Amino acid sequence: MSDFRSKFEQRLAALLDNQGVPYLYECRHLDYVCKRTYTPDFELPNGVILEAKGFFKPADRTKMLAVKKAHPSLDIRFVFQANNKLSKSSKTTYGAWADKHGFPWCIGPSIPESWLK
């Protein structure tokens, strides 16, 4: 018998077993997509998108990876308030995360001149 996630699932499995109905329990993973929208913080005339981040929440990181995957031609760049660690227990900084995922970044409020032209 498998380890079920809840007593309800365990009871349902017992019912299927008693009825002689074969089943597989949590045997595969299915991808799914949730339709969402992204509103850039700043969009420059040259097409550069500036995303301003003070606290870079895990949900924001997930969102930005999904936006990049859905729109790979967008030029999204981060302006971080500080190059903090992703969490207290993480060794990865905001900048290291951005580098790993191919996002240019800087520490604001200064922005590289090359980004503005």
C-alpha cells in the first residue's frame, strides 16, 4: 500500500481495492499553464524594460522566468535597490540570480547610460 497524502485518499484507495478496481496512485506529473499578465515597471523608447525590485520575492522570480520564457525577445533588465541574498539562508544574491537567468541588472537608482540610449 502506498503512502497517501491524506486519510481521505487512503479511504478512497481502500474503496477501490475492495471493489477490485486497479489504479495507479500519483504515478505521473502533468504540466499546466496559468494565463497571467505582466505589467512592466518602466519601458524605454529603445525597447528596454526596467523592472525595479526592492524585495525580490520568490513569486516575482518565478513570474519573471515565465515572462522571459513566453517572450524571449523582450529586453528585461532589473534595477535592484540592493544586491541582497534571495533569503536569509541563501548564498545567492539577486544579481547572481539575474546573471544565472540571463537578465542584465544594476543597483539603483543609478542606471548605466548604455541602457538609456
